[in-house]
Amino acid sequence: MVNKIRTILIVNLGSPKQLTVRSVRRFLRQFLSDPRVVNLPRLLWWFILNFVVLPFRPRQSKKAYAKVWTDRGSPLTYLTQDLTDKVAKHFAQDEQVTVQMAMSYGAPSIATQVRKLQKTQCEQITILPLYPQYSSTTTASVFDAVATELMQWRHVPELNFISEYHQHALYIKAIADSIQQSWTEEGRGELLLMSFHGLPDLLTKKGDPYYYQCLKTAELIAAQLELQEHEWRVVFQSRFGKAKWLQPYCIETLMALPEEGFKNVDIICPGFAIDCLETLEEINMANKDIFMQAGGERYQYIPALNDSDANVQLMVDLINHRGS
């Protein structure tokens, strides 16, 4: 059997290129203009985006990014690159295989990376979005971008699209092991919160499986850790606007926990393969302050898998068994 010329594209959300208001505004414009991300009538949202959001939000977002920005830039960008490089190293002996990184918004874009492949006589493309739980707002947006580019090809290559891995055994074990490691090194709290990115509740009613996949992931992690029902909870973060979103809300839960007697908590975000602004600034900083001001005494954020050996092993297994 002849090996095909194959490219693996590891895709994440994206980030501003520079720590400037202009760069943040450009990123937010692209991100929030995606109809998959914001499910409002386009004319209404165009007005809100251009006259309410973009004139003010970029400055606020820049201040948030400044809290997590490093000499290497945005953590989401360089940590995704580090993970990609380690996965590429695993396949280094196979000259027919290349591994690249792409971003849904920002650089390097999905469009740019796919266009490059047209010149390499690529016969098979494996797309691996770094979203364990499928959502129309993230995973489907990646598919849209890839499909839009492939529509221009005369000879469309074989396409393998890994749409989710929310209950993959290696994923569940890796998350559970990271929690156990944190408990060993930092001590164990009275309650484990598993916080996922929120979505409008309406999307679930329209058939988006994200909510149920989040619950399944959390149940499997809790089972792996042999936790009792009262020892863990699922919450949803990053609510935007006045519409009803997936509940319970992370912030409201954190504010109420001290009154319930939980003043020592651990929190992890299993829906994020890579740490980013949302986990590092919102969850680990802003939400920690909210909890402590409400009477909490200890708040421990457990990092994402990032470029750990466990995450590399997971990516390689997904590629070999679901992307080939």
C-alpha cells in the first residue's frame, strides 16, 4: 500500500497578533462577524457590532490580554504552536506527512494554510479542531472555512474531519490525571468545578449537541476520579448579552458557594485544550477575585493540557485512529 501525501492541520480559535487596540479590534471584527459565532439577524448584529461593540470592547479586551501576554505573545498562539511542533516531531520520520497549525481567526489562517497545500499535491487532509466538545459556534466554523477553500480545488483531496473527542478515553484520563496531580501538589479543595464555555440556550434547542457533550465529559471525569455527586459540579462561563445561556452560570455559582459552606474550591476547564485569555484571565484571575470577595478562602485553577505529553499522545491517537 502506497502512503498518501498527507497533511494534518491542528486548528484553534485564534488570537490578536499584537498587543494593541488596533490588532485586538481587527481580531474581534473577524471573530464576531462569523455568523456561526453570533446567531442574530445579520443587519441587527452589524449595527451592534460596529456601533456598540467595536468602538469600546477592543480597549477593554486589550487590558485583559495584557495580563496574560508574554514575551512570546499570546499564550493561545504559542502554546498551540508548541503542541503542533511536538505532534509534528512524532511524525517526523514519515516524509509523506506534515503537521501544521491554523487559526479560525487571525494568523495563520485556515484559508492560508489550505491554499499552501494545493501546491504540494496533498492527497489527504486531516483537520483536528482543538475543541473536545462539538459546537456549531466553533467546530462547524472550522469546517466552513476548510470547505470554502476546497471548493476552489479541481482535484479535492480526501478529507478527514475530527469533529469531537469529548469522551475519548485518553482525553478523560489526561484531564483526570491533571486534576489528581494538582491535588497532590497543591492540596485538594472541598469542591471540584468543571467549567465550560457558555452558549446561548437556544442553540441546544436547535440541535447543537455541545451541552450534552459537556455533561458527558464531566460525568466521565468524575467517574475516573471516583467522585461522589456532592464533590463536583458543572458550570458555564463567559455569558454575553441578556439572552438565556447554558446554566448554571460560573460567576453566580462562585458567588454563592461560600454561603453554602464551600470556601475551598478547585476549578478546571475541560473544554479548552490550550490555555487562553478565557482560562488565564477570566477564570484564573477575574473569577477568582469574585469568589474571594464573596467569602472564599482558596481557589485553585488547574491548567489545560496544553503541550503536555498526555495531550500529544491524545492528538496522535486521534490522528491515527480517527483521521486516517
